[in-house]
Amino acid sequence: MSAYLNGIGWVTGTGCGMGSQGSELIFADLPLPALARRDVFAEPNQRFGRMSDYAKLGLAALAFALRDAELESWSEKRPFGVVAGTRLGCLATDLDYQRTVLLEGGGLASPNLFAYTLANCFLGDAAIQFGLTGSLLAVNETQSAGLGALTMALDQLALKEEPVVLAGVCDLAPPEPLADVKHFFPGAAFLVLGDAPGEHCYGSISMAADGGIECNGVRVESMAELIAAAVNG
Amino acid sequence: MIEVCITAAQTVTGLGTGLDPLFDGIMAGKSAVAPVERFGTARYLSPNACCVPGLAAGEDSLLYPLLERLMEGFPAVPADCRLLLASTKGPVDLMERLQRGEAVDPAELPMERVLSRVAGRCGTTGPALNVNAACASSTLALARAAQLIALGRCEAALVICLDLVSEFVFSGFSALQALSPTRCRPFDRNRDGLTLGEGGAALLLMSRERARREERKVLGVVAGWGAANDATHITAPARDACGLIQTVRQALARAGLTTDAIAAVSAHGTATPYNDQMEMTALRALFPGRNLPVHSVKGAIGHTLGAAGGIEAALALKCLEAGVLPPTVGLIEPDPEGVGLVSDAAQDIRGDFVLSTNSGFGGVNAAVILGRGDA
């Protein structure tokens, strides 16, 4: 099974970017930028400021990926899917929300924060923002740093469940209780995969017989390697 | 496409361990709704939930004794099985204790750790994945397992669905004004919110050929699946049911069936005013003029969140075998849109396929169509 790679977008410690802009280094052990609406969207966006940091991160990376593929603007909803791989999901938001529960016997629990205590929460925002009506879900993996989400997306394309599926990763830096336990480069990056080549196609992503992932024929072991292979050739 | 069979199914709910106590309990109109003893509820809208009786964890998360009960007596799982977990909050009780200052190992919190422990208990060695799609998590995990087998990526997949009643989630639904002050009444004209529950489900899926080779009884088949997003609201369903309608149409197309083939529906039926209204809108649009048997289990075992779809799919297999759809416990006076569909009495299933649907936060909708197994 293979698919066309039609767009790449990311928000990492090196900043915000798109595949068409190129980059030597994408994931790095650097703090993530504090995202403001104007960093992502030119137009006012009522929801962005109220989102959790995790949701802002994921939504922004999806926006850049769709923009790179020239698929950001829309007039009718589209059956595009999204599979987001994540290690810690919204754990940082969970901890923030739980602090509100500890006050006044739970009487001050924040309904707005609670709405962001699911790992897939930002995908609902993305669905509304970009008119996406496919299957949108988050997955936690045991192996291969985001490639599980990618294989799932390739299968959805193979089954013709959606014509376009975005696959990627989304993680904030580990929050305080886990800072000494989990070590990975924080950030979000998404690929726009399609059953047909787009305007600025980066080539193809394919799944080998053993389940491994190749980008333009080169075996990759992580999402970071895949993006580097696609962007830098 | 390779046919996908379900060869084993097990549940743990507030009505007990196993499918028989669940099916028999609902048939008898029993409900596990009871006052919560796990945490104080004085500041919340409701004192009630459906907890699994007798769960005790000591220093560990309650998730693991729940898993232990689920896997006791479960048939042997092939080591080459792919593992699909469906849990929205995993060991949320450990996170609560950590925040209260108790000595908890933070390394137990990530889902990656939960996956490793579940895989270790179930004896799977391959890649594992936790699906997080809110209250549709286990239906999507089941769909993903079916995808993997249908495409020949694996011959067997184990779907484990687990979620707990926690103050974390209880307080959130209370803050959203979504909890019933008493007990939930799915599809009732006077419904006033959901009741939370906890539980687990285990479903072992295999290709028909693998099931035959291992001489496993086929309890049912996953004939079709679908998923679609409303793209309208973060926490509320689309009033026109656009996402659920699209989801069911996808599932029917995947199964190669028309709506006439569906003999009954296991609905999400949370008993929130908007969810149930949306589902009735979808079912009336999809099955015009038909008085199709529809039920919800939430009045009996509560809303088990990420585990809901797995428990409901397992129960649907039992219903197909028995030829009966259990009553909707808690239903007193059907919503006008539900008259002729939902009932407080058991309804006969006249056909070979049950549609099971779930919807959730983020605009998620998911459905599976389950077919009859070996006689």
C-alpha cells in the first residue's frame, strides 16, 4: 500500500513550519513556542485562545500541513480523516483540570478545561475549523514513534474509507511529574496523505511487507526521519 | 477482503462478570445504579454511578483488578495477536492520587505503560495501540482490529476496553450539567442526563481461516464499520445527526448491506437530551417507516465511556444468539420520536445483523455491524 505525500506541517522547538519552506532540523530538544492565534491564523478565531496548549499545538500543526497541501480553505465539509499519535496525550491538561477539582470539593471544576481532557479533543476543533468529516482519532503507541498512526492512515486509504488522511504526532513536553521519567522531543507534525498526487507532492509513502514504512523508497524508523527524508530528499 | 470473526467475548460491568449476568440482568430490568462510595459527591449534580462491585487495588490502579476480572476464564490469546486497547482515561485514579500528594509512581500514568501491562497480562507480544476517540473509542478499536484482519495485516486481534468511574470524570460531567440527578432514562421524554459507569470488554477477532484452523467457535462476524465526524461542536452532537448518518451509511456500504438487513440497533443512548434526540433523528432518517428494535444499556450499567462500545458489541453478539434485544432499563415514557423503536420490554430480533453505534466529544461517531455466528 502506498499514498502520495501532499503536505507537511509542524510546530516544534525549532518553530512553526511547512515542508515547502524546507528545514534542516525539525524536531529538537528545545522548548515549544507559545502559540498565539496570529502565529497560525490570519483571521480572528474565537476558539483558539480558549484551547488547551495541547489542542493549540495539534490544531496549529494540522493547519500548517493542510496549508502546505493547499487544502486549508474549504466551502463544503470534506471526508478527510486524521490519525494523531501521541505519547502523553492531554496529560498536562488533565493535571490542570484536576487542580480545579481539588478546590471546594469539586464545586469549582472547570467545564471548559474538562472538554480538553481527551487526547482527541483538538481533532474536534480541527474538524470544525477545516470541515473534516472523516474518522478523527488519537492513538497511543508502544512502538515506532508515530509510525503506528501512519500505518493506520495508510490502511484507511487502502480501504478507500477517505480520499485524504492526515497522520502525525502531537505531544507537549512531559509535565512536571513525568519530566524525569519520559524523554522525547516535544512537538506536533502532520502529513497530508492522499490517494492522488497534490500540487506540491513530496513523493510517496509506502508500507513494506513487514509493516515497515518507506518514504520514496527509503526506510524510515520515525516520523522525524520520514519528514527529513521528504523535505530534504 | 478477509472475513472478520469474533471468537471470544467477555464483559465486566456493574451487573457482574461475564456476558450472562449482563444479558440476564438487563432482561430482568436490573440496574447497577447506586450511590458512589469511592469519593464524595456532595458538590456534584448526582450521587450515583454504576461501579463494579468489590474492585480493590491497594497501591495500584483499579484498572488492573478490572482487567484481571475480565481476563479470568477468557480463552487463550494467540501470542501473535495484535492488541487494540480502548480507554479514554486509563489509570486516572493514580493521577488523582498523585495530585492529592500521595506516593504514586508517575511512570504508571502514560498509556504506553498501560499498554505494556495489558499486553503482558493478555500474553500478546506484537505492536499495540490505544485508541482514544472519546466515547466511541472501543467501537473504533473494534473497527481498527477488523481493518487489520480484513487487509491481511494480521490473523488475530484482541480488543480490550477499560474505563473507570473517577471523580475526575464525574466532576467534569457534573460541571457540564450532563449528569442525571437520579438515574439515567435513555430515550425517555423526561430524560435528564447520563449516569456514569465503569467496566471492561474483551473481544478476540480472527480471520475465518484462523478461527477454523484453531477450531474456535465463531460468536459473530464484524460485517461492516464506519466513522465520521460531525464537524459542528466540541461537546454537543450535531442536531441534524449528519455525522451518525454518514457513519451508518459507511458501515452498511462496507458490509454490502442495505438498511433492510439490520434487525436491531444497540444505540449509544446516554440519556442526555441532545444525544438521544440526535440518535432518533438519525435512525428515523436511515430507517424511514420501520419500527426497528432499538435499545440502550446505559440505564442498566451506566455510561462506561471508552469501554461502552466494546461492552455493547459483546452484548449484541449475545442478543443475536438469543434472538432478543433486551429492554431499555430506565425508560418509562418513550420520547415521541422513539415510540415504536425503544421499549421497556424485550423485543424480538428478526434477522441476522445488529447495528451498534457510539458518539462522543469532539464530534466523533462510530458504528459496527455485527452478524450472526455459528449456530
